[in-house]
Amino acid sequence: MITISEEAQAHFAKLLEKQESGTNIRVFVINPGTSSAECGVSYCPPNAVEDNDQQLEFNGFNAVVDAESAPYLEEAEIDYVTDQMGSQLTLKAPNAKARKVPDDAPLVERVNYMIEAEINPQLASHGGQVVLTEITEEGYAVLQFGGGCNGCAMVDVTLKEGIEKQMIEEFAGELKGVKDATEHQAGEHSYY
């Protein structure tokens, strides 16, 4: 579930030496499965371990994970990196914002996972996001842009050069393309 590098394990072991005996670390996700998900690591004293917590054994300590956070910490990595700026702990949890779905899950679930795990984090830096509204019978994913993407002059480029290329590569043979919901639905919001 969680990979902790040798350097990070040594760092945690050193920090835990100064804590109450039996203290471990807790790895958790706040707001799991949402675009505002945040991962964290804290001390976990012996009296703070719950019955439904998972305990993962590492070199000299356990990583304690609560049942709600566990599915969102699949493939998480903790590292301790040293560079010219100093040392820092890094935590990467690619599934924190969306629970990983199996490879054989329905196409709509796999597309939604890709949107939450890969595409929306890229758009978030511009205050934008997309939502899958449907997958048409012809094999087109219809996306609704929101946030900072609304009214942005680059929406078409983002859709065709970015999102569509990523999705067609990921879902080769399953998706033919991507459409903006405003171009797909005729009505008062469409530009013709």
C-alpha cells in the first residue's frame, strides 16, 4: 500500500526515538476522494491506535492507517530527499483525490478516475476542473468545464491537445475522442 524509502524510514526512526515508547507514525488523508484531499503524517501514540486501523511494519516502527484513508493511499510513496536547499519529507499519493479503480471496471469509472487523479490536478493550477457528463454510444467522452476554465480562450486547445490526447492514449480502442458539453448539447449555452 505505502512505500517508505530507506532514507525516510531512518528519518522516522530517529524522530520516534524522542517520543513515548511504542509511538509509531500515522499516515492519513483528509477529505479523501475529493479535489481538496490532503495527505499527512503524524505521530501515533500507542493509545491512539483504533481497532480498525491497519498497521504496516517498517524498519523499527509501524505506519498506522485508518480504514477510511487506506483505499486512497494505494501506491503512496514517502521519501526523505536532501538537496542544496536542505532536507524534506515528500509524500506522493496519486490516489488521494480518487479511489483507484480496477483495470476491468466499467469505462465510465476508469475515465472518472483518470479525470480526478490526473487531469483535474493539472487544471487546478489554473483554478479549473472538468466533469464527465456522459460517454456517448459513438465512444466520445463528453466533459463539462468549470471553475477557471469557464470562458477561458484556451479551452479548445486544452480539450483537443491535452485532455483528448491523454484519454485516447489511455483508453485506446475504447474512446474515439472528447467533446465539450457545450458543443455536444444544442441550446442556450451553445455557440453556433
